[in-house]
Amino acid sequence: MLRLQLPTDPRWVNIVEKNIEEILTDHAWCEQKAASNAITIITINSEYPDLVTDMLALAKEEIEHFEMVHEIIKKRGLTLGRERKDEYVGELAKYMKQSNTGSRVSGFVERMLFSAMIEARSCERFKVLSENIKDEELSKFYWDLMESEASHYTTFITYARKYGTGIDVEKRWREWLEFEASVIAKYGKSESIHG
């Protein structure tokens, strides 16, 4: 369904398991950034009431996920570390900006595909975690989140298609998938959601 070209090596979970506090901290901040992204989309596309409604719901859900991760951190006696830069997302953001042809519609489609890509990869990583992590509580937690992230991915793709008038969104999605494969090949070596 996600059509990602390069799957995550399940051995990445072995790295993650060595520092649960780090993966949970990184995950919490990913949820916060996803909520912020949804709000940014609202502020620059307020003329689409259906999009605004869906982005409000998505932002609330992402903040709820942040809270859920934070509760796990507290329950385990761990500490939510400081927010950190996500190099993977940074590379995708640079591509998003470079791919924008300058039109408002192009900027919109690229933002939607950027967002869909992050959600798709996060969903895939949650699946890998749920299937391979030895911690039963986290295995179930990541399985549940995987289902949520899949619906987010489809929301962004749907809006790119709906409001991407004059743009071959399917072609652009294939190009995003190809680019993302070249980026993610450099990651999978640290205890972060995209690392």
C-alpha cells in the first residue's frame, strides 16, 4: 500500500532496543512536528474548508500521540530529551522546496507529498518496530500507531489529487518515492524514527 521502494532492515530494531529512551524521545518530537505541519498547512491553505477540518483533526491526533509517548516515557522513569533535528525530514524538505515550480498549486502538491512521504515512512517504521521489538508493550503501541499513520498518508495523497489541478500527482508521487529511496538508504543506523 505504501509503495516505499526500500524497506527498513529489521536489524534497525536491534539498535533501537539499546536505547529506548532515545527512540521514545525522538518519536515524541516527530509527533509534535507532524502536528505543527498540519497547522502550517491550515495557515497557508485556509480557503479549503474540508482540508482545514481534516488538518485540525490530524493535528489533534498527532498531539494525542505525543502525549501517549510522553506518558510511556514518564511511566518508565525516563526523561523526554530535547527536541532534535531530523536529517531525513530535512532532506525531504529541501527536495520539496526544489520541486516547487513556483505556482501556488505546485507548492500545495509538494507539501502534501512531503507530508505523505513522512507519514508513509513512519508507518513502515512503526510496523517494523511492532513486529520485531521484544518489548510487548511497545510492540502493541507501535502496531496501533501504524494503523493511524496509514490513514494520515492517504489523507495527504487524497488532497494532493483533489486540489492539484494541472499537475500529474501520480507522476510526482513516483518521483518522490524514487527520491526517498535514495535518502533512506543513508539511514537506519541510529535509534530514531527516521535515523
